[in-house]
Amino acid sequence: MSEKNGETRRRPEPPSEIEAQSQPRQKKRKRSGESVEVGQALRAAYERTVSESIPPEMLDLLGKLG
């Protein structure tokens, strides 16, 4: 319970086991071909970025900081 402006409020009770069983379950959505393609494109972009070498100018700046 929490009090706000003199009012007492209760948290809603979770549904009982019978109520929970009577509610329809949500179906898991399958990935569409488009979202699979987007995922593959993101993975490819990440792999390209990780495999890039660090430019000498950046290494020089990092060396000056350390």
C-alpha cells in the first residue's frame, strides 16, 4: 500500500490460477523474411567494423593520452 494525498491505494492482485488459465495465450510471432534480412545486414556491418584497422592518426592521439 502507498499513501498519496491522504488516499490509500492497493496494488492490483495478480489473476488467480483459474483466471490465468481462462485467458488466451499470446502466440509467438515468427520472424518475417524482411527482419531476418535486416538482422543479417546488421551482423555483416558489425563484422566489417570490428575487422577494420585503427587509423594511424587515432593511434597517435591515443598514444598522447597514455
